[in-house]
Amino acid sequence: FDLIMKASLPVQLIVLLLLAGSVISWVIIFRKARVFSRANRDADDFEGRFWSGAELNKLYAGTSDRNRVVSGLEAIFEAGFREFARLRDKRKLDPRAQLEGAQRAMRATYAREVDQLERNLELLANIGSTAPYVGLVGTVFGIMVTMHDMLNSGQQAGIAAVAPGISEALFATAIGLFVAIPAVWAYNRFTTRVERLAVRYESFAEEFSSILQRQTPGDE
């Protein structure tokens, strides 16, 4: 803290900018950690109910009657079955069109769910990739200010003269790395978790499509 107070104004502003980026990135990290934990837990819970042999109508009724917003596998199932049931009531509609309509609904919901999982990850990546360079800019400014002050004061460029200014300047680089490393690690970690959940959602949609196909007339 003492280094920040003694640093030049440009370096102070850059350090404050980096600290703000650190706060933002940690808020995102904690929030996304909860999101992915809940997404996996909800997926496990719904798959357990889905593959337990429950009738689709009862499962859909239990899903749609809940006073909460469904997400993940539950949302994909609800969208697909709702569209399938709606098109099935149109007796003149081709059975293939019923299945295709349900698949389109599931694809749209799948895309929306993956987009929700990816939300704010781009910001996390931007913070992680730019923070070291912002810190480097602070270091350059700090060195420039130190050299300028030395020239104005007529001091000789000895270690004792430049060490305080250089240490203040390098502090900005250290802060930049402190901000970037957790952000980059979290981004890579969360991206992997998005990919795993996306594969899980897509596999479920394909399996559910096969079940619906067996329920369409002519595909027994």
C-alpha cells in the first residue's frame, strides 16, 4: 500500500484500474463457480428422474408446474416435449414434422442454455489477457517519471537514486500479473466445464429425440 501512495499519479491510476479489474474478475469467478456447480447438480437430479422410468407426461407436468425457472437438461426436455405435444395435437401433421419441430425447439433451448453458461467468460478472458500489458504500461510510466525526476534534480544515476522509482514501477507489473493469472486460469477452467455440459446437453437431446421418434405414428 505504501508503494501505491508513493508512486506517481499515472502509476497510481493504472494500479487502481488493475485492482478494479481484479475485483470484477473475482466476482465473476465466484458467481460462475456457483452457476456450474448448480448446473451439474440440476443435471444429475433431472437425469435421475428422467431415466427412472417415469412417464414423459408426468415428468413434463412436474417440470412445468414448478414455480421456478427451469434450466439445463430440464429446459431442453420441457421445450422439446411441449413442442412435440403441441404438434401431435395437429392430427393432419406429418409425424416426421412433429419430431423435427421438437428437435428445433431443443436446439434453440440448447443454444440459449450454452449461451447462459458462457456469459461473462469473454470479459474474464479480456481481463486476463490485457492485465499484464496494462501493468507493463504502468511500469514504463513509472520508469519515465523516475528518470525525468532524476534529470530535473541533477542526481547521478546510481542504484540508490533509481531503486525506489524502479521498485514502484515494477509494482505495476506485479499487480498486472496478480490480476491476470487467476483470470486466465478461471477462464480455461470454466471453458472446459462449458464444453462438458454442452456435450451432456447435446447427448441428452439426441437420446430424447430417439425416444420421441419411437412415439410417433409409423415409427413403432
